[in-house]
Amino acid sequence: MSAFKRLYNKIEWRLAKGEKVCEILRKRGMKIGKNCELYKDVLYPGEPYLCSFGDNVRVTSGVKFITHDGGVWVCRNNGQLTDADVFGKIIVGNNVHIGVNAIIMPGVTIGNNVVIGCGAVVTRDIPDNSIAVGVPAKVIESYDEYLEKLSSKCDYTKHMSYEEKKKYLIDKFSIE
């Protein structure tokens, strides 16, 4: 790849927003479904073709997708497993939210209707309809339990302007 092309790719990435992030990642070989919200300040793998996202996937700030086992480096340095790498695919199902600073390790499949909590380290498959948090990530409740719990806490503000939402929240939390 020419120096100009590398520079162009870096500039294109820095300027990318919204659907452009998905478009760039698709060009690099990542499979991405419809209606995905992928933040660009995410560490996408050096092997993007080893990742696939279903429809309605949201990946928030600071998330890291790791598709290789860097520990093999030690073995190579010891003269063992020379020229070796270890890779694993990452598959993310439909309707998945991955919270801030989560880490998704190689070989992991995340099912449909899943929430991955902030800072979680996902080292094993997460089944459909699950909420997973922690280090290492563990399923703590089902999607239905999560929905029931949230229903009593919801503030319906998505239709409000910034000022309307601000007033509503200041009143709700008695902020003076």
C-alpha cells in the first residue's frame, strides 16, 4: 500500500462518523448488519474480517475487540512456536449493546438480545437474551428480568428537546 493510500485511510477514519464508520469497516472485511451504531473510538481488530455483527448492534466508546492471542509472543521469543499466531473469530448477534470499555476476546460468540455491561471482559460465549457484566463477564439475569426491572425506572425523554429533557431531569432530581 502506498504512503498516500495509508495517509488517506488515516484521514478518512479520523473524519468518519455514523454510517461512514460502518462503511469503512465493511471495506476492510468486517461483516456488519443493518442499523448498527458503531463508535469510532473503539479498538477494532487488525483482522476485521474475523468479526461479524448482526443487525441493531451498538458498540460504545472504548470497546476493544481482540481477535488474536498476544501471549504466543512469549513462546516465539523462547524459540518455540516460531512464526506462530493464534486467532479466533468474534460473532455478535442481533440487537446487542456493548457498554463502554468492554473487552471482547477471541473466539467469543455473543447471542441475540444481549447487553454487555461497561468494563466487562467477555472471555466466553454469551447466550441469547442475557445481560452479562464483570471480569470475566458472567450472565447476571435474563433479558426479560432486565426489561421488567427497567420498566419501573424508565424516563420517557427520547421525544424531548435538550431543554425539555434538562428541565424534566432537574425537576425529577430536585436540582437547584
